[in-house]
Amino acid sequence: MLSLSAFVAGLAFLASAYAQDALSFPTYVQPNAVPTGVPIRGDYRGALRPQIHFSPPQHFMNDPNGMFVDANDNPTDIVAGNQHWGHATSKDLYHWDNQPIAIYPDKPGDGIFSGSAVIDVDNTSGFFPNQNNGVVAIYTLNTASEETQEIAYSKDGGYTFTKYQQNPVLRVGSTQFRDPKVIWHAPSRKWVMVVAFAQEYAIGIFTSQDLKSWEHASNFTHHGLLGQQYECPNMVEIPMKGSGDMMYVLTISINPGAPLGGSITQYFPGYFDGTTFTPVDSAARIADFGKDNYAGQFFYGTPAGASPVSMAWVSNWQYAQIVPTGPLENWRSSMSLPKVNSLANVTRIGYDLVSTPYNLEPLFDSPLAANASIGSGSVMVDYSCLDSGAIYFQANFSGIPSVNTTGTANFTFFSSVSGESVRGGFYFGGDLPFWIDRGGIRGFDNPFFTDKFSTNNLLTNGEWMLEGVIDRTILEVFLDGGERSATTTFFPEHKLDTMLFQTGGLNEGVSASIAVWGLKSAWAAQAGSDGIVAEEAYSSSSDNPRRHFEMDHCPYLATGAFRPHRYLSSILEFETAKLRWVSMGAITLERPMRLTLPPTLAPLNRTHPLPKLPLTLKDTSTFPFTELISPHIQGQLLAKVTSSPSAARATGLVRNE
């Protein structure tokens, strides 16, 4: 696993005009209303605010940039414009510390657009005498008359930057020349830049020995999907699974003109000799089959031969500036999960980009559900008391026959209040389609907000795996170890709080399992007593009083889920009590428990007669719950433990009052 302990990952982001707002923050702004010298404060408690995906403390954000994931940020508005490089740092790529804005434009109307950052270990630039950790940022300066490439250098690890006095370092007299990505090419001992001649459908390749003087080497032109323009190229060396060989991947983002509309990223595996990139074929490969993954960037400085790590902007230019998080919570846009990437020959086309979530271990909280033998059945998980609203789930299937396969595996995340839902699933027959549907969400609608997506996923070795993370308003799924992946945003009127996972019609002998984990908020531990995340940094030290995120105790026990009139055969272990689902449709309790239903399930009374509640069950008494089944919520049952608090201390599945 790639370790980031040797360096601090940074994130810069494009932001809009910053001024006093409803949060009543202190005034520490320049005359143009952009804060300087201190981090922008942010309220991360909003119902729509992701808790493990990075988002700006306030206002608008788009493309991530460079090894420090320096992303483009407008710190003064909730739409694009007045672009700066915001800045955040992390030790694990999930817990981010917002830093002061990194790079400002010098003149009103100018903008600091996308770019990258490198570590000048050998001081090739001359900026860093007696130093081997100097950071150089390479970015586009956008003005009304042209786009040029500039550099700025940092002697303190990327926290403060000084602009090079002889900027720009590269200009071609074009208004559509942007987004430089720079890497070190060891064989030629030169810096290499890929940069977009946006509306000429060309990626220029330039080389330099000192990051100041650049020579044109070649162009990569008119490849893949063209759309209306090329943007945000990236080039990275990446390992080929199964061989250990290293190849290069060139990514190009297009906007507008994606197959689903708006913006998208495509990639080209190939070979690079220091001046020319040669793709393995002419195929256009798409990195994400959703609609909200754009302008992905790879971290600079990962160890040679290791799988590179990337992050992308989670939105689409067709609706990025009108999503409801702006007026409701004063922020817009997020970054994707950090992802570990490699190449593999897993489809008929070959050279497929395989992406999986970077180590989620710092976020894991409590197991919410686990069933090692679900068969053709279902599991329901109520996570309404999980403050983060973020969960990870993984389903595994084995023993799948090579021919005549049948069956489905579907998931639904829904709100127990409004019935809104985000759904997805896989069909094990036919052309093996996987689908996602965000059309059941009512908090945002737009003609361009495409609500259904699908792909195909070939089966190999009789096995199939689905992983996913839902984070309040973002869903990311990974099929078969990341051979296919999708990112989608959604904006519900009421928070989603329940997951239903169902399988059906599987071939005889197919084994299926499901596990669901709660994830801790990456922001809650940083919030002050007023709930605002300011400049206090996250720390992994054991003596940090804010290190642990303690969730509020949840008084409700989610006992499981079942199809109507059929129960799963599984056991939930408690410290002093056991609760067993049995196939005859009853619950056996091994100590007294007092049961009530919460108000949110009151509508059940109108369609299904209930036993008189509250109800006290005696030791080892058996009570049939078939009458509690509601087809609307697929049999969810919540029980409130009032007479036996000790029985409520469970391994993350139930908490005492």
C-alpha cells in the first residue's frame, strides 16, 4: 500500500467573491473581499455536505491540481469566476486541513486556472539552494487577452508561494491554452509538460531542464472523443497488473460534448519516450460510467513503480453552478474518493484502467450488517443514527457458472421520511448490465441532470464483487475490484437513512455475501464548539482531544430486514443478549426487552395491524412479527430498548440510550 507519510498531500481548488455571510465569520479580507493569511472557515454540518469527500469550506470549487491536489477555487461566490488556488493538506487523503489560499491573481479579472505541482529534489530551477524539498507550482494565468503558463515556488513545503518574476514561462498567443501537468522523466532527465490547446484538439508536449524555459517536443492530436474542446490533460506512469511492466497513461477531459452530456474524462494507455506519446490503439476509453467525474489528477511524487493515486472533481459543467448546495449551504462541488490505479486486460479491448478506493481504514467505524450466506434474499440496514450518513458496502458472489447465468443483485438507498431513493443493480445474465438510477431524488432536477447510467461487466473465474460508498449526496461504486466504476451526485429533500440489498434468481450453487460498515465523519473532529471548521488541524497523535469522532447514541435497534413473510436466518451477537431471526417467522429473545416503534413508522398502522405496543417480552419468549411487515419499506422493523440498557451495547449495531 502506498504510504503518504513521507509527504503531505495538498489540495488546491478554484473559489468565488468571499464576504461576510450568515455564518458571521470575522472579517479578514483584502479589498477585493478575498481572505488572506488564514484558512477560510466552513460549516460542514449541512444535510447535503459530504463527510468523507473533500469539499470547499465555502463557495465554489472545481478541478483538483497537482500532487498537493491544488484545486481551482472561487473563494468569493458559489459559481465559477475570480479563480484562485485554494489549499488543503492531508496525511491520509480523507482528513483534510484547510489552509490559507495558496495563489492569487495579481489583477482584477484575471484567474489562476488549473495546473500541477512538483518537488524539485535536485534544485533544477535554482529556487532552492541547500534544499531538496522545494515545491514548484505550474498553472495557467487566464486573462481577457490570452492564457499563459506561469510558475510559483514554495520553500516551506507548499504552504506559501512566490511567483517567478519572469513569468510567463510559456506563451503561444492563444486564449485557449491551459491546464499544464508536469512530471519528471528520469530517462531523459527532463521535466515534461502536457498542456491543452483546447479548441485545436491537441495536447502539447513540452520539455524543460529547469522549469523556466520550455521547448515544444510534439503534439497528441484528434484522438478519442473530441467534444467541443480538450481540457486538463494528465500523464502518469502506471503498472500493468500481472506483468509488473510500467506503461504511461494520458488522460484528456472534454467539455462539453460527453456522450451523456457535459464533461467527462477519457484515457489513452501507451508509451512515452520523453518527447512523443504513442497510444496502444485508437480506442476511446472512459474512466467512469457516471456523469460526475471530471478533470482527474494524479498525485506527483508517488514512489517509482507504485500504483498512482488520483482524485477528480465530482460534478458536471452542465449543472455544477446551479446545484442546490449553493443557496442552501453556501458551497458547491466536491472531490472524489482518492483512488489507487493500475492497468489490466479485463475486457476484450484491454488496457483497462482499474481504480479502487484508497485505504479507507481511517474512516471505518462500526459494522452495520454482515451476512456471509445471503443466498436469494435481502438485508436491510437502518443507518439513520449514523451522524456521518456515510457507509461502505461490499457484496461478493462466487460459484457463478460460465453459461446460462441468471439472477440479480440490487441495492436501494432511501429516505424513511420522503421515500426518495438512489438505486442500482447487476443482472447476471444477458449482456451483464449494471445500472444506477438517481431519478428517485426530488431535491434537484434539471434537463441535463441525467438520472440513469449503465455499463457492462464481464464475469471471470465465476466471481463478481460490488463495492460502494455513499456519502450523503455522493454515490461511488466499484465493480469487480474497480474494473468499472461510477460517480454520481444527488440532492434529496430528506436525508437517505436506509439501505436495502436484495438478491434473487441466482443459479444453484452461487454463494453470496454482504457486509456494510459505517464510516466516521472526517470533518466532525475538527469542528469547534460552534460547529465551524476553522484553522485547527486534524492530528493523528493519540493525545489530540479531537481525534475521535463520537457519534450520538442511537436508541433504536435495527434488527434486520426480510422479504414479506420470510426472515433471514442470521444471528446478531450482543454482550448480554442474543437476537435470532428464524425461518418460521419469529424473533426469540434470550432476556426481557421492551419494544416500541418510532413515530416514523406510524403509517404502518394504516396498512398493517400491529400488536399493542409497547410490548414486554419475557425470557426466551417467542413473538411473531409477520404483521409488522410493510411492503412499502420491505419489512423494516425498529425496536427501542427501554428495559434492558445493557442488552443494547452491541458491536456497532445497537447503542444504549
